[in-house]
Amino acid sequence: MILSPSLLSADLADLTEELSALEKAGVQWLHLDVMDGAFVPNITFGPPLIGALRPKSRLFFDVHLMIEEPARYLKDFREAGANMLTVHVEADRHVRRTLAEIRALGMRAGLAVNPGTDIGFLRWLARDLDMLLLMSVNPGFSGQSFLPEIYDKLGAARVLLSKAKAKDVPIQVDGGVCPENVKELTKAGADILVSGSAFFGHSPYKTRLAVFSRAAEACPPRRAEEIARSWGCNQA
Ligand code: DX5
Ligand code: ZN
């Protein structure tokens, strides 16, 4: 299991310190939630903040775009230093083209789906994406309650990916993840877990990371997880 802590729940007034504490704790990924007040009812940050953090950190910048028509900003996020861009299938009419553009810009291409969205599209898109993000809350805010329907969806996604000859595509789960559901999520097929409120505010981070990792130990890493791990960290 790869843990990708969500920056939204960090101390926003002291991000440099937070990033360095994460690295010292052995965290390798950072989840950055970009919200535009249109696709979701909340506004966060964009390329300027990511660009300011990039030289301060070697973490893998896993950028989750909760914005309408994300194709307009791919280059800006690349220049800011994103390693992966995840766009929502609900936010883009030409998502296949967008995924190809993200890859062409040298980033990993992720595709996210809201809890109410069907994943039948995997039949047609499975080989165009580097990661699938299944939302386990309605996107927009940290600290919401986890939707247990995700377990069935994870199983269904694993089957569809296999059928599409893309069984090694890593799956990320985002929303309400906490040590209590980590074991079941990894067993059901999740490789990367995002955690905001259940991670930050529980220092020291090294101990908190160990709590999440121990909960996942019951499930041996899949090849998909090894692939995602091999994407590594950025040379800042
Ligand atoms: C929700 C965001 C999540 C959120 C996770 O729209 O995409 O990444 O910050 O926060 P928790 O873990 O508190 O649900
Ligand atoms: Zn997110």
C-alpha cells in the first residue's frame, strides 16, 4: 500500500515544515487537491502554490484536479512540477484525448470517478490511463464519512481492468480512509490510499504512517502497487 497524504488537511500556514516532516517520516507521495468552485463546491489552490512547493520537496506530486475542463491547464500543472495529473471523467468531454496529452507532457495520467459514476468506461479507456481513482466520498471536502459501496466498486474495477488486459493499473481510493478501513480496502484491490483528516493531526507522522502500513500488511503488494511505487519521487 502506498499512502498519499492529502495536503488539504496539513497546516496550511506552515507547508514547508509539513513537507519536510513528511519526507523525514518516510512518506513518498503527496496528494494535492485542486478545486475550482464549479466542479465541486469548494476552492483550494492551483499551479502557483504547487510551483512554490516543488523546489522544497522531493515527494511524488499526485495532483487531483477537481476542476471543469481540466485540459485547459495541463501545461501549467506540468510546469508547476506535478508528477501525476488525475482528471475526473465527469469533468471532461474528451477524456481520452486529455489522458494522452497528460502522458505526452511527461506525467502519469490518472482518471477519477465520483461515487455515483459507473465504471463501464474502463472497457474503452483502461489502457489509456496510468491510475484509476475511485472516490469514496463526494468530492469537495476533507473529513467526510466514508462510503462503504467502494468495496464492491473496487472488485468490479479489478474485474474490468483484467478483462481489458490492464490488470496492473494501480487503483487509488480517496475519501474517509483511516487505519480502520485500510485492511479491507487493500484486500478489495486498492494500491494507493489518500488520507487527509485521519493522517494529519496525528503526529509524529512516522508513527502514523506505520499504523497505516501495519493495517495493510495482511495483503501482500500487487504488481500494480510495485508499478506505482517505481514512479518514484521527483528530483527537486
Ligand atoms: C476530497 C478530496 C480528498 C480529501 C481527503 O474531495 O479529494 O483528497 O482531502 O480527505 P479525508 O481523508 O479527510 O476524507
Ligand atoms: Zn483528492
